[in-house]
Amino acid sequence: MPHRSTRLLRVGFWRPAIEAEGIPWSATQRWRLSGGVHPFALLPCPPQGLLHPSRPPSHIQRTAAEFDRAIRCTLETIVGGPVSHWSWLKASLPCSRGGLNLRSVLRHSPAAFLVSTSVTKSLVLQILASPPDPSPHITPTVSRLATEAARPDWKCLDDIDVPLWQKCLSHVVDEACFQQLLDSAPTCRSRALALSSSLPHAGDWLNIIPSTTLGLHLHDREFQCCLRYWLGVPLHSSSYPCPECHLTADAYGDHQVGCGGDRDRISRHNAVCDAIHAAAQSAALAPSKETPGLLPGSPGRHFQSMLEPWTSDRL
């Protein structure tokens, strides 16, 4: 979580862009970026929507680029340092693909415009009582979408072979971005990070609602370190000797994750087992801790926490 004093966006950030589009500043509304206890700065958004999907992407290109830059600056404020182009591309992916769901408006605006045009076609026909003239923005928008989705075979609207829904088109764009992320990985570690963080449920920790009561929360510094590791941003300026095992600790934090010095590996293992046991207790699953003799012929305590199997009459 960002620190309480962190200001994510300046309130007046949008004013030049809004006035350049001919929309009076007084007509704007301010929306919170996030609720809760953190007093994040407010982002002014015009009621008509500078980035409304009904506006052709060519009309909002400058504003969309400004918005994307503002979100990137916000991310850099949260992680506490600059974010490389590769890390920013990773952050723009959905959590299921190892990102942060910070989708680029500039990249997804062609899909939004085409979907908006498609779903309102029947309504426009009812209002005008006659077929309107074809929009001159359809073909260039399809061309832009084909570029973003890496589908050169999409020449016109009829060539798009997926449903014209925002979710479907954005999925194609996201998959193209993910492939671009793999192809542009600067190191083998970066590619491995992209692949491992896109495994099923790898990004579930980003979707959990913070709850101090249930212990499902991270402190500011913890969240910052997790984000840097998730995006491949160095945690340290350079490698250094590990104070526990005296081996070289890399700048990205890989050594710290598996360091066995000073029994840290055992401590982490026990902490995970204790967390699982506490969660099972809170769910009234009656777990037993370090029960001896569970393996035939062995009196040892091989299981940190065991759950009794549920029978049909207990379901």
C-alpha cells in the first residue's frame, strides 16, 4: 500500500488536456482513484468522457497518452523508483498474465471504439430511421486494432473473427502484449519471471481484499517490495554479500527468497505452516498440529498441520 502521505496524481494534471479538447474545466468531476484510509489525489474526469469509447481513437490519442503517462508515474511513485519499459509493459497486463491490470488506454481504445460502434448500431438506426453514412473512422481503427493485436489479417470489421465484445478484443490485445513481453525480455531471468508469474493463481495475491482482521494485508514497505519483485524492478542498486550466509545476494531479491542462512528457510517454512493452521482453525476445520505416527512404522511428526477427512454426513 502507498504511504499515507503519497500523492498519486496532481488534481490539476488533466486541466490542459481537458481545455485543449474544448471542454470547460468547470464541467469536470473528480473521482477517487481508491477508497480506504489512504488520501489519494483525485483524478478529474469530464462527464462526457475525454476517453469515452464513442470517440475515435485518433481524436483522443494525445489525451490517452497523457493518461497512460500519469498512470506510469503513479506506479513509479508506489514502487519508489523508475520503471523500465519492459516492467511497464508487464504492469499493463492483467493479473492472470503477470501484470497489474493497468491496461493502456492508448492500446485498448481501438477495441473500445469498435465495440461501442457495434452495440449502438441498432439504436442509431432507430433514431435516424435510415441507415447512417459509414463512419470514416472504422477502417483506420480496425487497422490500429490489428497492429495492437498482432493480427495483420484484420483488414476490415468483417475480418475480425472474435466476438465484438470488449472482453474478447481486449483478451486478444493482452495476448499479443504478453507475447511481446516474452520476445523483448532483456534476460533469461526476465523471461522466466514473465512465464512463472502468468501461471494459474500466481497473481491471486493482488486480487485479495486487504483485511487487517483476517491478517490479509501488507504493510507499505512489504507491498512495495512485492511489486518490485513482481515487475522485475531491482530491489537494490547492486549485489552485495548476504549478512546471513555470506554468499552474493543479487539486486533482484532472488537470493533472499531462498536464503538458508541462520535457519531462515526453516523459519519461513514454519511461518507458512502456522498460517495454514490458523486459517484452518478460523474455518472450523479442526486441524491437528504435528500429530505423531501418521506414517506407518514411523513415530515422527511428519506433518505440521493435518485436516481430518470430511465424510458425506459432515458435508
